[in-house]
Amino acid sequence: MTYGNATVLTTDDLYDPRLLYGETAKIEDYPFYAGLDNCGAAIISNTWILTAAHCVENVQTSRKNYVWVGGETFANSIKVPYSKVIIHKEYRKMEGLPVNDIALIQLSNPLKFSKKVQAIRLPRRPMSTSLVTFVGRGKDETGNLSKNLQKVQLLRLSTEQCIHLVPEEYHRYVWQNIELFEKINICAKREFDMPSICHGDSGSPLFTGNTLIGLASYIGKQCTQVRLGFYVNVASYLPWIKAATGL
């Protein structure tokens, strides 16, 4: 299916968002951003990091694993080891799409908060803000890894707007699971029919102000063509996050 002249999504074009045509961001403005080897994440306390489940489903906790915090690039970030991964017990794939795509990472050592390292607030309830911000550090429009953290503003779409933009092959699945779809997903796109996220930004934070509302979950592989992105709706997982972390 197309939106304007742009392909939105195909069955095989899933996962690994990256950020295209973003603006360079300073970590002081988004100190809750954390980087993984293959994804992004959000700091939610001095010992807990939140990310997408598919980013860590193959992590072997018997070996050393790290997150990077406090920097715009890997080179100027602090490398922090982590010892535990908790993937949502109902994480799975339906019709090729991830469901409950959320996971927690427990750090081996508490973070030392500073102007470059801070936790983002979790939402107290579902938020309906239409204009939201996303930051990530994947590949850019040149096809190379971004040298710096990037930011972009996105428009949050209603369920009707979102379904209108996904391929017809997904319509039946979405309508048959509409309550689940609305509960676990946030659908967003950029203004002016421009691309936004793609390879390398899965798990990175979608937020308004200093409140986390989403985590990049899936999008098409052809990032210069894809316009629509799906994000884990963090508010729906607050009971699970609190039960697992005690926050």
C-alpha cells in the first residue's frame, strides 16, 4: 500500500528502525537515552533500562553485555555492564508482527546521575499528545551509522489513520485484534510525508517533555520509502514494569 508516492510497509520489511533526516541532538537535552550494540533504549532509573524485546531476545547473560549512556556517540559514552534481562512473558509474533515487544535490562552497577545521565519519567496513564519527539542513533540517510544522536518530531496517529496507512494484507489482522492493537501500539509518522526511523533505532524512546510514551518497535526495511512507524505503548505496561522493578 502507498501513502502519496511512498510505500508504507510490507510483510518482510520489519524491525530495526533507524533515523533519517533527523537533527543533531545534545545528550544534555535527552540524558535518558541509552545505546545498545544493535538498538537504543531509555533509562528509567539508576539500575533499570527499558528497550524493545526483540533487541535483547538473543542476549546471552552468561557473557559481558553493555549499555552506553551519557554521550551522543558510542565513543563519548560511558560503557556500563548489565547482568539481567527480563523479556515480557507474552512477547511473541503474530502474523509476523511483534506483540508485547518490551524488555527490561538490569544494570550491574547503579548509574551516577549527572546533566548527561538521567532517568525519564514513566507515564502515569495513557497519553493522547499528538506531537511527540523521538531520538535515536542508528544509520542516517547516507546509509552509514550516525555520528551523533539524532532527534525528530512525529505526529501520533489515531487507530483509523494508522489502519488507513498499513497494507491491506494487515487490515484483517488489525481489525480482528483491534483492542489489543490499540492497547499495545502507538502509531506515528513524520509531517510532510518524510521518512524518519529505521535500522538501529529499535527500542529508542518516543516521548513528550520528560515523559516516556513509546519505544520503537517495527517499521519497513526500505527506510527512505517507509513513512509509518509503530511504537510500544509504554503506559499499557506500567503494572508489568513496576512488578518487575519495584519502581
